Amino acid sequence: MIYVHVPFCHRKCTYCAFFSRPESGKWKVESYVDVLLQEMELRRGEQAHPIRTVYFGGGTPSMLPIGHLARIVEGLRRCFDLSQVEEVTLEANPEDLTPDYLAALASLGLFNRLSIGIQSLDDDVLRWLNRRHTSRQAIDAVERAHEAGFHNISVDFIYGVVSASPMGPISPIGPISLISPIVSMVNHISVYSLTVEAGTALARQVEQGRVALPDEDEVVRQYFALHDLLEREGLHQYEVSNYARPGFESRHNSRYWDRTPYLGLGPGAHSFDGQCRHWNNPDGTVGEELLTPADAYNELLMTSLRTVRGLPLEAVPEGQKERLHRAMQPYVDCGWIERSDRFYRPTPEGLLHADGMAAALFIA
């Protein structure tokens, strides 16, 4: 699988810690595309496995003018065998998805999935997050995507925000009256808890006492409220933050959790060959980390316990199984983990504690 990182954003959201920047100075779209195409040529032999998925993330890939996006698509087709590709995703912001842009995107003949960053349907929250769109624009964007022929659509939401909106019944992501139209048009929803990342505008606001985030009990309440709402709407949880209708689970992201090798292209992108991680630093240098057997096992724990499928016992090294069974028992006893002959599976409550459980099970 291939990941393409597009580093450009119109402006930075308050919570965002990903590498992104406005188009200015040496960071120009045309120069970025030129360098990206050169990287494709240099790395065309690295992806030994059949390419099943391609994902354009960012940043904001929908900021790219169609002409530049077409050059990238042409480069991918030239440098890599895309004959077995099943899913190609473009991350997009609602305000970029005009009818003309969507029609041109469809004409490229590669993209079959959109991931639209909505984040909230509460306009007060959107302004606070420094988003450029309104709730109405978000709904319109999804409708236009359908009209343009895109029916495999995912949307992102953020919970863990205190809202003061007066618009009737409020869910953790906005007025109930606005959620149903969105949910009925999409097959996948990602919901993320707002986290305070170092170096972000949100972190500075919290440090200065200008922002008070909800306590843990309120965040948990919001999590289960969203969980119940989405399950009722026919979207079933398959990972801590991801819900989908049957058959519409993200194939690309699911392969990350299975530790499938992938190739990352662009500044800030990471690659994994099964044993070693590589990454492109924004300054043009590269980094590398060779994973030890302990690293690989710990990653297996971290990724597996975030999924409804859980940790497959067949993937656990024989020398670790007895230790794992002992360490897992307290989580089984408290109802966070269910054990079968082949898996340790987190319960809905256990998924909330997946990262903490995994960290407690790590080996040195």
C-alpha cells in the first residue's frame, strides 16, 4: 500500500500536530509535486507487495489543484503497478469540494473513496477549532460528492469538546437534527477524542488557562453516546475510533493495524517494510528505525487491542504466551477483555482503555 502526504493547509486547526503548512515561501505546490515525482522515481522498486490501497492524507490533499493532482496520479501509474488497487482515498475539507472539483476528481479515474474532515456539526465548535467551513457547508459537500458519483464516503468527527450551542438536542458532535442527514449518506465514520498535543494552539490555550476541557467522566459519557448513536444508525465499530457499514471498513487503515508493509511518499511520510521504519523529515533528511523483536511484539499488542477483532493468539510468540495469559487475566476479570480459544478481544469499555492495557503488557 502507498501513502502520499500532502503538507498544505489553508490554516492550522487549533488541535493539529501533523506536519502541515500554508503555501508560501519555498513551500509551493508546484515545487512539492516536482520533488514528489522525483521521489516516486527513486523508490519505484521498494514496494514488493501487491499494491491494494493508496491514501492521500495531510495536510489537506483537496487543496491541490486538479492539474497538480493529475500529475501525481500519472506519476503513481508510471512508477507503480496499480492493477490490483481496490481502494484509493483522498482526504478533503468540505469547502474544497465544489461541483467542478468533484467532477474533475472523478474524471481522473483513480479515486473511489473520500474522507471528509467535518469534525463537528456545531458552528460554535467549528469556529473554536479554527475550521473554515460551517455545518451547512459540510452537509452540502457530502451531498455534492454523492451527486458526483462518490458513494464510498467517510467523515471525521471530534468529541470531548464542551459546546454552548442553543440548537436543541446536542450530541457530542452537534445537533441531532443535523447528524441524521450526514449519517444516512456515508458508509464510514471516524470519531476521535480531542487530545492536547504539545506545540499546538490548543496546548497553549490550555496552559494559559483560556480553555477548560471536559473531565474524563464527561469524555467517557460522550464516547458511549456516540457509540450508541452510530450503532443504531447501522455503523458498527471495528476499531477504537472507526465505525462502518458492513463491507465499508477502511481497507488502507486496517492494513496499518495488521502491520502490513507500506510505502510513504512526501515530506513527513513514514514507510514500513516489515522490519524497519523509515520517514521523510520536512527538511529533506530521512530517519530510520530497525525494530527489535520486542518492538514488533509491542506494536502487535498496541494495534490489535485497538480493534474489535482483538489480539490473535497465533501471532503471539510461543515464549510470550504464558506471560501474556497471566497479565491479561485482570482485564478479563474486570470485563475489559473477552478470551476465546484464538483471540483476546476488547469489550466496548475495554476499547476505551486499549492503549493503557497494551502499554502495561509491553516487554522490554
